[in-house]
Amino acid sequence: MFLVPIPPVIVPDPVVTERTTYYTIEGAREPDWVREMNDKGPIDSTGNYWGYSHDSMSWSYSTDQVGDRCVLKDPKITLGVNIILPEWKPPAGASPKVIEKWRNLAEAMTRHEGEHANNARDAANETVALMRAHPSDASCKKLSAYLREKGAEIARRKNDANVELDARTRHGALEGVTLSW
């Protein structure tokens, strides 16, 4: 009996597509901004937000029985991240103080939503690491079951990290996503 050599499994880095889209705010002062962001901001099943990050990760592979081992074949991980933020163009005569408030708010929203995007990138990279660390198993059924289980754990941790981030920062309010006048 001889052993069949297992071919190396190349798991590529995730293909990440990120985009930021904007909705227009036209108010001249802070109360106007709040009203418009509340009216125009993104909505999901949990509420209405001034800024929002949405991610979608998919991963796929096939398997191949090589001797007494099942190995990954053609693994792929893709991640799409969409950040939605308000955009305000100061009207003529806007005071420097109001412009500075907007700049600070916009920077804080961008940072906060970027933290959510980082959680998604981390999950994609963790999925790559999972597949690189476990490219084969005794059977294709065992390999797929293991990857599905561990992949679901990665997704849960990412979701938990996003919930924790919003709870810890009060959806960014403690990081500057807030207005007062």
C-alpha cells in the first residue's frame, strides 16, 4: 500500500468590496440635521439610524477525495461592505462653528461605521484562517460539517461584536455621534 500525496490547498485572501453611499442633508442648523437624518437615514428591523454599515460575506468550496483524505478545492471568500452616511454641504453664510460641528459629527460617524466594517473584515480573515488551518479531513462529510460549524461560530462572534460595539458606544454617541445646540 502506498500513500497518495495530498495536493497543497491554496486558500486565497478574501475578495473585499467596500463602498460608501451618502444621503443628502440640507438643513442649515443642528435641529434641521437631526430632523433630516431621522427622516432620511437608513432603517433596518431594529430602528432608524443616522449612519449604517451592512456587510455580506459568502464563502464556498468544493471537496475532492484524495486517497484516504478529503481536501478543499477552489475555496473562495467574498465580503461586501456598504456604509451609508449623511452628507451636508454648508449653505452660504453657514458659521464656522456650525461647519466644525458637522465635520466632527461626520468624522465620528465615519469612524464608528468603520469599526463595524472592521468586524466584518476580521470575520472574513478568520474564515480564511479557518480554511487554511483545516484544509482536509478524513471524509468530505466531516470536513464540510466542521467548516460549517466553525464558520457559523465566526459569524456569531462578528454579530456579537457589532452588538457589543453599539451597546458600549450607545451606537456611537460616546464616540462623538451626537449633537447638542
